[in-house]
Amino acid sequence: MRVLVLGAGFGGLELSTRLSEQLGDDVEVVLIDRADGFVFGFSKLDVMFGRTTGEAVQHSYRDLLKPGVTFVQSTIRSIDPEARRVETDAGSFDGDVLVVALGADLHPDATPGLLEAGHEFYTVPGAFSGREVLERFDGGQVVVGVTSTPFKCPPAPSETALLVHDLLTRRGLRDRSQISLVMPLGRPIPPSPEASAALLEAFAERGIDWHPERIVRSLDPGRRVAVLADGDEMPFDLFLGVPVHRAPQVVQDSGLCVDGWIPVDELTLETAYADVYAVGDVTSIGTPKAGVYAERQAAVVAERIIARHRETTASSTYDGQGTCYLEFGNDRVARVEVTFRNGQAPVGEFQAPSDRLVEDKADFGSSRVRRWFGREWSNY
């Protein structure tokens, strides 16, 4: 049996690892991604705020030496879900099972003025170059703004605002700077009232201006103002933006999407096409666009593929559970665990910021590098 896995993020890496562990050379897994390595989302902020280097947080796909798994670095040009075939710059591939885990593409160019007057920090290059942007910044009005919904890792804008506060404080620039956070959400972490309350308290303590249920539509490079969807304007000296998110164009062109994203069965991750699954940010499933949810979805798909190969019945279903670590500044980390179930209100559990959770977050990253890439790693 051949399994084509498109995308080597949380979902693709976990799926390929589980299939290799359970089936080894009995299955042929072809893992395709255009990048040459993987970077955790939280590592982007670590580089941006000078905690580590870009080289230290990049995990090369060359290290993916797993029985039954072949990694192909190439750009996917077309997807035929009915035939379970893809065309890439490295040739054509087809499979018995196809899993789409290509995530969301980011489009800073879709927000007028963002590339000319602001700086996006969600792509790997954007976050890495943000380090130099912040090093050059000499104080003034900082706006952290979201330009569209949905967007990946909903806590990241709040984390960024808090870390900017720490950075400016260390450099003696905070007293002559203003930090504003503009988000389309009514609360920083809507599924967790406790986490939201803790963040709002942190904003108030640090003098960070919170602007909920608002979104940035454009930037005026000449006047240095962010224009909000309601027509209001917000001046800035430094704009840190969350860019527009869209399903990759090759996915939109495949016929898999409805209203811009891939609909799937919320329990099994099956698409409308036989033996075609989708996991993670590329789907319209009702959980946040975050790696931990893609990882958990991949485990369900892996179990179903393994059952198919062994001619048994798959029993596991997606439970909507995920854990997110939140940077609160002052070298402290909080954690929120949220479960999303279809038709029910999300259930969350919040653990307040602590030194111990800093270690837990580090273990989260190192355990996955060990599992996926077979080596030891420290983020710092």
C-alpha cells in the first residue's frame, strides 16, 4: 500500500511517524513538502525576540530516516483527489490513500500597505527578519494587528504584544512607547475565559491597549496609519501584522474545498473522496488552526490507514483535544487545554504562568523532535 502525505508539518510528520512505527516497510509512505525543514510555530517568536537563532530551530527533513517513509522536497502543482494522484516538480505520484496536510498559506500582499509599511511575523522568513526590525526600533507606537480570519495560533498576537513590552522595557524604551493589540476576537482566547482573563489582566498591568472585535484592513505608508474595517485609523511607528490566511491555491484548484477550506468528517477526517483525508489548518473543522490539533487528527487518520492495511475495523475518532502554551513575558509560560466537540461549547482548563511550564513547553518541542527526527534538541 502506498500513502501519499502532502505537507510535512505537525500533521504530516505525526502521520508518517505512526505509519512507520506500526507498519514499517509494509507500507510505502511518500511525504511531500516544498520546504527543506520544519520549524515549530513557537520557535519563530524565540528567534524574533533574540532567544535563539534561526539555525538552531530548523529541523532538516534530511533527518527523516524512517522505515517505509520517503521524503520528497518538491512543489505540488496539481492534486487529483479522485485518482489520488499529484503532479509535482519532481514528477507524478499516486497512492492508495491520499492525505492532505498542506496547512494554510500566508498572503501579506493581500493587505494593502502591509509589505511597504509594516512587518508580518507569521511566516518563517518574516519572524526571523523581525529580529532585526525589533533591534532597530527606537521606541514609539507599536501596533500588533490581525488582518483576516481565520488565522493560525490565536494566542500568538497576545504573546507578541507581551514580549514586545518585555523587550522595550529591557532596552529602556517602554516609557516612551505605546503598544496596541488589534484582534477580531471578543476575548484573547475565546474558548478559555480563565486564560482570557489572565491575559487581559497582564495587558492592563503592562499598559497594553486591547482592541477586541476589530480587524486591520490596510496600512497607509505615507501617513503611517493602520486603517481598520470600521474606518477608524490607528497611527503606528512599528506595525507587526498577522497576514491573510488562505488554503494553498493548489488545494483550492483541486475541487476539495468548500468556502475556501476542505470540509471533512469531524470524527474520521475523511473528505468527500474515497480514501482521501485532510488534517490540520487546511480543513474547515471546528478547532483552531494550530499544530497540536493537526497532530491529534493525524493520529486518527493513521489508525484508520493501519486498520485498512490489516483488514480490521478502525475505532478511534477525533476528540478535539489540544494543548497550547502561552508566553506571558517575564520568562513565564501558561498552558491552556481546550476540547472542541461538535455541537458543544468548548471546554477549557487553564494553568497559570509559572517557571515549571517553561520546562513543560521545552519538553513538548524536544519530545517531538526526538520522535519525528530521531535526535535530541533544545530550543535555546
